[in-house]
Amino acid sequence: MNLSLSPRLPGDRAFLALVAVSTLALTVLRTLSMDPITRWWIPLFEVAVLARAVFPVAPWSRLRTHLAIALAFCLAGDILINWTSQGTYCIVFFAGTHLNLLWILVRLRRPVRADIPALLPWCVASLVVFASVASSLPKPWMAPVLAAYLLLLDLMVWRALALLSDPRPGGALPLALGGVLFFATDHLVVLQILRPATIWVVATWVCYPPALALLALAGRNLATTGTGTPR
């Protein structure tokens, strides 16, 4: 199976250039806390990502519908963070993103018992992050919510990497890499909020734009609901 981002489409080079520029610029601007610029740049970049995910419109599938919904939820969450005072509730939208991604990934590669050991390292990584921030959570109810959210991320990245085993469905590589970067991004955001440090800000924005771009580019390979071969 070809793991490249092919087939190439008009505008791919411009889109990849936008991703590279946005990754560098947002990393620098976020590190310098230049929010008047980033509050515009982030949602506009995500609009471009969403547009890339739905182009070309044909052929379409339920998988592509869920990908578009996932990226739309991500856009909504970032608008909430950047343009309202209710940024705390962004977790609802980001959870919606990961639930839709998980739906796609499970459809492409259904889990079997032999896959379970591959989930454990991701759970351990999440447990380490959870343990490091649990004492900083301002309200008791946030602990189970955060634990559930981290488990959702574990399941998402677990199924994303399962796509790399043969036979590989279309879009396996960008979906897997996007899943890993998304997993990293959300864990880094948790650390950034509850254990503030510049390194978490830098690492977050190095990972986040490429994660979104990879998912968007994978969309063209989700042409039919039969792209995955369950094991």
C-alpha cells in the first residue's frame, strides 16, 4: 500500500507551505504571548485545514463526514478559547473531535484481543501526566473528567497506530502520524495549563498544526467505507 500523501491535488504545495509557516509563526507568537495575533491566526488556519479536508468533495463517505465533524469541533474549541471567556468548556468540543477520530479509526481497523498490549504504553504515559497534574486541579470533579479525556486519547492513538499493520488502508501514514501528534498536543496542553512552562508551549505548537494538516490530507483517502480491512 502506498503510504504517501498522494494523490497530489491542486494547492497541496500552498497548503503545506501554510502549515510550515503557521507552525513556525504560532510557536513563536504563542511563546511570546502575542495573543492579539494568534487569536486570529489559529481559527483562520483551522478553516483552511477544514477546507482541505473536504476537497475534493467527490467521492464522499461517512468516514469523511466524521473527519470533517472532528475538525469542525476542533475549530469550535479553539474559537471558544481565543474569542470567549468560556475557554474551559473547550474540552467538550475537543472530546467530540477525538470521538469522531476514534470512530474513523475503529472502522478502518477494528480492535482484537491481540491488540490490547499495544494500548498499555499509551495508558502509562497518560497516567504519568495525570499523576503530575492531579494535585493542581482546582476542583475535585475535574479529576475524573481529565482521566476520561486522557483515556479517550489513549484509545485514539492506539487505533491510529494499528493502521500501520498490514494490510494498510488508504491514508494510514498521515492518520497514524496525525494521531500521535494529536495525542502529544493534548497532553502537552494539560501540562501547559496545570504545570506552566515555556517548553510545553513550544512543544504544543510544534505538534498541533502538523497534526491537523496530516488529518486533513488523509481525508482524500477516506473515499469509501470499505477502505479498512478488519482483522
